[in-house]
Amino acid sequence: MGYKFYKMKKLILSLVFLLAVGVSFINASSNDEVLPNSKEAIEVVEEFGCASDCVSWAKERVFEIAYDANQHPNDEPLYMEIYMRDYSLCYKVKC
Amino acid sequence: MKNTLFILIFFFYLTPIFSQKIEGKITYLATSKNAIKYIKEKKTKKSAVIDIYKRAKDVEVVLKFNETISEYYTLEKIDLDNKNGYNFTHIMAGGEKKYYTYNSTMKYKNETLDCYLLGDCFLIENNLPKWNLKQDTKKIQGFLCYKAILNNPRNNKIILEAWYTPKIPYQYGVMNYYGLPGLILEINKNTFTITATKIELNPLEKIKIEEPKGFKKLSYKEFKEILKKNSPFKD
């Protein structure tokens, strides 16, 4: 009985060991290929979202200034300068 | 003989008039103070730019000139570390740029020295504005001025009003606005205004202007094409 129990315990422990090794291998390979990329992708999307907000914000302001002066933002380089300064300011503060 | 003598006397009196060389320094004040009033009176929806109009401060601007060249620049420097934003009036008055107008015998030429927009310093040759001369007059700092306007070719609406004085017979002006039959003493662009506050003609100290040299040159067409390629605004 004692010998049988000993054999059984050994088998279970081996199985647990194999399972643990297998899982860690799977995790190790998935860590290398999938997780870092997905994390990076999330960061990029967040950064792009912030920059995109700044683009919209700066554009809206420039269109209003140009419209008030009976112009289109492409009419004068001045508007491009206002846009770039607004965008840089927004990016510095919010992103 | 009598006729010849008359012609000689005539030219004797006329020569000093034509060879009179005026040089000087004009100080202007640039302001956007009317912007808030304009927004309150004219706008029905909330303005996205009221904060920059509220933050705008008046700026002093200088135009130095002699018989061959003029140089225009603002006296304020931009504070790049200011997280509250820039001074809108400073940008409208030319910002960090400098403007040069050359008076050659045949025609005037105007250039902008811009070190911001394209990431490096460039001398951009500007086009002569298509002015519409008007009969309206007013006095600025004691000089009789005439009005000229610029219309937007897209919709023919007025985009700028300039006041020039033929008493200072150069086609110099403010920023890239030049080419009128007299020096420009004021411009109005919607709520933004630049007006001469001090006019010094032929001061004791000689006016010195250094021509910009060693910069890459761009025609206005080339410059506009570069901007258009990178423009976030669709026509």
C-alpha cells in the first residue's frame, strides 16, 4: 500500500512538473511574440489619439481666425504658423 | 539763349528736390484689442480662440529705412517655454520674422527672413500685393495718408486696409505689404491693427541696415508649394 502510494505521488508530482514547465514555455513564447507588441500598439493608439486631438483643436482655431479675416487658412503662411504654434503648445501640455 | 537759361535755372532748382535722400525710423504699435469686442458683437456661437485674444498683448514694431532698403521687425521675443501660450499680436505682427524691402531703380522687391516654418532659415521673395487705391484720407502722426485695400480673389471681400503717406516717397511698408506710392503708416486686418506712433526722419545718427546674406532663397511660389504639400487644411 505504502509502495503504491509512493508511486502514485511520484506520478502526480511528475505530471504537475510537466504541466508547470509546459505552461511556462507557452507563456515564455507568447511573451516574446504577442504581449509586448499588443502593449506597444495600445501605447501608439493612445499617443495618436492625443496628437489627433491637438490637430483638430489647432485646425478649428486657425479656421476661425482666417474666417474672421475673410480668408482661408491656405491663403497666407501666417495661418500655418499659428497652426504649428497651437499644435506644439497643445502637444507639450496634453501629450 | 533766354530759353536755355530758363531750363538751366529750372534744373538747378529741381535737382536737390529729386536727390533728397530721406532715411528714418518708424515705431509702430501692433494691437488686437478690438478682437474681444468683435467676438462679443458679431459671433453667435462660442469662439474657439477667445483665450488667445484675451492673452494678446500690444507689441512694438520698428521699420528702419534709407533710400535703398528697409528692415521691419518686432521688438518682442517669443517665449517658447511659456505653457500658457504665445502672444497672438506678436505672431500677427510678424513674430520672429524680419522683412526687407529693396529699392532698386527699376522696382521694389520684398523678402521675408523666416527661420520657423520650414525648420531652417530661408529668404522668401514675396509677391507685390494687388492694391486698390481709394480716395479716403486721414492724418497719422501729422502725415496726410491715403487708403488702399486688398481684396480676397476668392470672394472679393476686403482682407486688409492700408494707409500710406506720399510725403515719405518710398514704397516701403509693414511686413510683406509694400508697393504703394508712399510709405505705409497703418494697416488694419480685421481686428488686428498696426499704427505708426513715432516717426523719426533724417535722425542725427545714420540709419544702418544689414542686408541678410548667406541664406537659402525661395520664390513665393516655391514656398507656397512646400506649405501646400504639408498643409492640414483642405481648400
